[in-house]
Amino acid sequence: MKKQLTFIFVLLGFASAAIAQTEKPEGLLPVDQFASKLKAQAIPQLIDARSAEEFALNHIPDAVNFNLQTEGYETLVKGISKSKPVFVYSIANGRSVALAKDLRSKGFNEVYVLDSGIGAWTGAGNPLYTTAKKGLTLAEYNSILTSNKLVLVDIGSKYCGSCKKVKPILETLRKEHGDALKIIEIELEESPSLIASLKTVSSFPYLILYKQGEIVLKRPGLSELKAELDTKLVASK
């Protein structure tokens, strides 16, 4: 009996751990809700938790830039009002969730995190400060679609860790399909206006597969990416 009870408690422990791992981080909001709450603030407390290098290239207007590793972090935090909402974002959810958690531990009760970060923000067509001068235009993009039967578009950022993992998959596809598959790589740092105009990108990385100008696959993330692309490419030939 004792052994059975022990086994049950062990199973319950594993189940609780699994649930904890899949729980949504506190304060995580989809882009539309985040934007709505942010807009309601006369003077928003908006923090970009990316690196200074990333921030210099692009950021949400009115944001200030610091994260847990920033020199003078504690002093910067003291400059934020605890009586007003705080909004945090990064390139995905890692740095922003970590910063939000630390702010809550310091007594900030209302902290919101932008789910899927600046990729979701830009993809939804929201305002973005950028130093990009000239990237791929929508007209050029559409021209590529009409000039090639199969086009695979990879959208992301050069600072995105998951985006870098897509590159070997693209190289494999280039070897496997040759000229039959046109591959375009679009980065936030170069073509933010194009990403915004597509109105479909929900996070980085984001892949879109076109056949004769029509979308046959669009999806975020890496999970099962190669297998899904292979299936769609075979069906599209």
C-alpha cells in the first residue's frame, strides 16, 4: 500500500511539474491587448529589454532601453513609478519575461509583457522607430512572387536565436530543390516596412510558402518545420 501511495505521489509530482512548465507567464499579453493598454497611457512606462545595439536599430516609440544586465539597472528601476503600469518587450519572451518577474519582486504590481515581442508588434503593423533606409519593398516582393512558381519566405531578425536555427534548414532546401524553389530571407533590421505591410507575421521566425503567388503555408517557429515544408513542397510540385 505504501509503495502504491508513493508511486501515486510521484506521478502527481510529475503532473504538477508539467503543468507549471506550460503555464502562461504572468502579465503576458497578445499584441492587440498590449497595444490597446499602452495607447491608453498618457505617458507610458515602456521598456525595451533587448541590447543597446538592437534598440538603436529599431524600437517601439517612447520606449526606454535596459534589461537585467544593464549597468546601473537598480538606479534605472528606481526611476519607474510603481503606481502606474509598466510595459516590457524584447525580441521574443525571454528577456522581457525575466525583467518583468524581477520588477514584480521589487513591488511593481502591474507589469505587462508583449507576447512574441517586437516581431508580433511589427507584424501587426504598429508604429516602429527604425534606422533602416531601404529594404525590400512590397512591389519588389510581389514581383518575386509572380516571377517564381515556388517561393519560400523566411522572416526574422539577425539577433533572434531561433531565427539562426532556420538558416541550416534553408541551406538544405536550396541543395534539395535548386532553382525550383526561390528562397527570400527578410530581416527586421533591413525591411521593417515590408514585414508590417504583410500583416501576417505573429512572431520570429516566421515562414511563408507561396505557389504561383498564393500562400500554401504560413507558420511561426521551428517545431517540425523541415517536415512540414517537405510535405508542402512535394504537394506543390
